[in-house]
Amino acid sequence: MSISSHLTPEPERRLWIMHGNIDNSLKWADKKLGAVTAFAAVQMAVIKIVAPEGVLSYIALLALCAALPVGVFGISPFIETRKHIPLHKPREAERAGDSLITEYDIAGYSQMELVNFLDKYFGGGITATRYFEDIIARIVIGARIVTRKRRLFMCSCVLAGTAQLCLLVQLVLR
């Protein structure tokens, strides 16, 4: 066994670990979105039954009504194409803060950018087969979906939080 065989990493195993981590993040994002959506639905019923009529109750109901479609849209499956559609200017070079751990950083790469970056990172072998490039495509697609779902989760939380503030102010003013 040569020394170089010890130094050559196993790119397939590492790629599947990255894919597994992103898949777990996707499942957690769905669970969190589902929880906020269910909370909004239950709280809407409680507000309608228990809370006194008023402007603040109406605003809280509107905020929760807005949180429901955001949550349902976030839970629904996203269809992603392989083509990278840049919403910002394309990156010229890697940023110092980029890492391969967060989905936000991975989602910023196109498939070919990530293939070239990982080929250097893993010490070669990624571009040898189309199989590795397909795994990287799944990683990029998953990272983009997780990023979108987290943004929708944050939006849903802001709407639900606004409803909570309205109800709190209504209780204080009572």
C-alpha cells in the first residue's frame, strides 16, 4: 500500500455525509414550519372564541391568517431545477466566510462551482465521474430548498410573534 493511498480521501463517503446533513436540516425545517403553522391555526380558533373583539384581536387574526399560507407554502415540496438562476451578481472568488457546513453558504454556489471547489478540497477525484457530480447537484438543490424553507419559517415566526404582541398589548390595556 502506498503512502498516497492513505492521503487520498474518500470523496463519495464525504459527499453522502454532506447530503445526509442537508437532508436532516430539510426534515427539521419541515417540522418547525409545521409546528408554527399548527400553532397559528389553533391560536386563531382560540382568539376567535376567547379574546374580546377589538382592533388588536383583529390585527392578531390577520397576522395569523398570513402565517398560515406562508407555513403551508413552506411545507409543500419545492421543485428545483439544476440550472442556477443567480438572484445576485455571480461570485468572482470564494469569500473568506464560506464553509461547507452551512446550507446558506452551499446554496450560494452553482453546481459546477461547488464541483470545482470540492475537487480541490477533497484532493481530486470528484470530476472523475458523473456520479459524484450528481451527488453534488443533490447537495446544492437540498441546500437551496433548506435555505428557502428557513426564510419562510422566519417569516412565519415574525407573523406569529406580531400576533402575540397584539394579544399582549390587548391584555395590558384591559
